[in-house]
Amino acid sequence: MTTIIETRNLTKIYGGHTRAVADLNLSINEGEIYGLAGPNGAGKTTTINMLITRIAPTKGTAIVAGFDIVKKSLEVRRVIGVVPQDFTADEDLTGRENIMMVSQFYDVPRAKARENVENLLKLVDLEDAADRLVRTYSGGMRKRLELIIGLVHDPRVLFLDEPTLGLDIQTRTQMWNYVRDIQKKLGVTIILTSHYLEEIDALADRVSIIDHGKVLITGTPAELKGSLKGDIINLTLSDQKGVDIMKTMPDVIEVADAGPNAVRIKVANADEALPRVINYISSHELSTVKLTVEKPSLDEVFLEYTGRSIRDDEGGADARKMAMNLRRART
């Protein structure tokens, strides 16, 4: 695979002592969707801002599509697209007019821009709304418009910063489909930051979890979840006697109390272990109230490697951002 982004000891220090990013080393392959996950203040935004040449590193560097972010910053900007968290489209223009306007910023020839407009609008199902004022768009439509505005100049790398922030789960899932289609049809490399870990799980080919400006672990979502080495079988029984018996079950990783008359059984693979658990329950004539299975999630990976929940850490910021976006949408 061809490497399209590589960071080499990338470091950013603010005020001479606050180290936002510390000796960061990333290698991102061309054409993949790469997720960056981390708690608030982990260094995600600083990393992205350096890669898009918005801020300069204190030391180290990065190569983006063959260009050094310090020595060739203008060339870097020509080959990247950026879709920020906030709505940037002009509400007093139509969707089509917004795309044409941004095309002019990138010196896209007018004939080529007109052709791009039609292709991009079709890509995210906005053809019918192309000539409506953006102020009439729903939140999901605005997000789709922002997504294709970042593609007007045919970038090789697209940075998506919290692309579904503030959207309901149904609209968010639809956005995932558009992101996948864009990556598949255009072959663009996508760098995705999100604190919706299910979003990164659904979209990213590989993920890096960052905390305190350093990469804690990198891998495919499956590899990261597999690093936890086990599934959980939650079992609620009719009495404490049943709990005590379940604690004697052999060939499991761990059995722990999980509340009144309940246990959490950690196993290497729930699909393989569940029949044995059920047979053990049956052979001891235990009465089961409830049985559920938990497969590892990126939320649990995040908790394992950072020591805290991403939702607890960033929930307040999420709520504030959502409220701001809703206010913009209504004015």
C-alpha cells in the first residue's frame, strides 16, 4: 500500500511548556478511511490543524501527499479538503451557488466547476434541492452540502471533523453511507475525527486512539476490540445460590458479581462458550431470569486505554455544539 500521510515525531508545544502533541508518528495509507479517537484535549484537533497547515509544528514534521507541511504548505492545501464541525455554507445562497463560489476560491475552471457541481450533488442526493436557499435546508442536508463542498477541487485527502455532530441517529447513519460512497467512488483518503465511537467503528479501516498527544494503540476496529481478549455473558439468576454455583464454572476467563443475583462471565469467545454456559446452567438445574451477551466495543477499548469514557469526557462539549448548530439552523 502507498503511504499518503506520514508524521515524524510531530510535536506541538504551546507557551513553551504545554505539550499538546508529543512525538506523534502516524502512517496513513492512500484510499483508506482513518479514524482518530481521543478524549477532549487529547491532541486530535491540534494534530489535524498541523496536517492541514493551519498551525506549524514546534518540531518534527509530516508529509501529506508527498509534500512537507512546513516547506510546501501551499501545495498541501491544494491537495486536501477540509469539512469542519461548524456550518460554513452561505445561507443566503443556493446549494449550487455555494459550490460554485468555493470552486472559484480553488481556481477550478468554470466549465469544470459546473460539471463537478452536478456530479457532487448527485453523490449526496441533493439534486432536487440544488437551487434552494441553504437557509431552507435541514441539518442533514446542510451536512451533506458541507461534505461535497470539501470535494470541489478533487482533493486527494479529505479531513472530516465530527461530520455528524448534532444529527439524530437515523440521519447520522445515512451520512455514513454517503461517506462510504465518496471514498469508494472517488478513491479519496479520508481522515475522520469523531467521539461517536460507533461511527468510527462503522466507517474506519484503521483507528488510532490518542491521549495526551500520543498514540496509545492503532489497528483495525476488529483488532482493537480483539485486544480486550474476551466477550461478556451477563447472567441474572433467581437466587444467590445460583450465583455461587456459576462462580465454580470451569474453562472461563473470569466470573464476577454484577449486582443482586447476577454475574458477569468473561469468555474468550461468546459464540463458542454460550452453549457450555447454558449446559452448565441446565445441569445444575438453575433458574435463569436474564441472559445477554456483550461483544467488545470501541467504547470499551477507549476505556481500557485511556481510563475514562469518551462520552463522559466530551458529552458537555457535544451538547453545547449541538445547541449552537440548532440555533444556526433556525435563524
